Amino acid sequence: MAKGLGQGKRFSSRAKEQTRGDFLSSPPSERRRWPRRPAERLLAYSWLDQNQEPLDMGMAKTVDLSEGGASILIHRPLAGGETLHLFMAVEEHLVETKARMVYQRPLHGGFYQVGACFLSMEEKAQRYLRGSILNT
């Protein structure tokens, strides 16, 4: 698996420190390595604990998407800084990735917007994702 998709100089050092401990309640500054584009994709997720054991699972959808992360619309709050195992529909393909939650904010109607930074993804899945983003 390719590593480091969402790592590196994507966020300021302050934002990186906060994702390790305190959870961001608002989106980080817009210093993104990859620009996000509006994109609705259905996804299934497993919410993993610190030992990478599943805590819960559910369905959600993306609001926007980039090669390094996504903004996800979810129906309930999750604990900050946790890892999500995502299965996302991209065209006729299923893209699997792990992602770290970077921020979460409440929306109307009991929904939450979660910012997720991709941690690892196979190269084939990266190509599907890249092609889909370029076509939106």
C-alpha cells in the first residue's frame, strides 16, 4: 500500500499537534496540498479505536474530495482523532482507504461534517480516485 497520502506538509504544525491530542472543532486553514472538489460519493465506514479494532460501522457520503482527503457527511458524532476505514464508491470501482479524522462540526438535522485525511491507499485505488476527481 502507498503510504503518506495525507501526511507531510498538508496542515500547519499547530493543526498537526491538535490532531494528535485535542480534536479540532472547525476545519483547518485552507493550506491543502491537493485542492478539494465537490463530489458526492456513497461510502461505508468502520470507526476504529486506537488498537485498530472496529468500534462501530455505518454509511455516509462525501461532500468534497481530493487525492489526500475528503469532507464527509455523517449522521452522528465520532470521537476526535480516531481512524476510519472507508469503502467508497468511485465510478464503478470500490476504493478502500484508512483516514484520520481532522475536524468535526455539527450541521442541521443532527448531521455532522467530518474532515478526513487519507492515511493509506493502494496505487490502483489512487488512480481511480484521481480520475474521478478530474472528471468532476
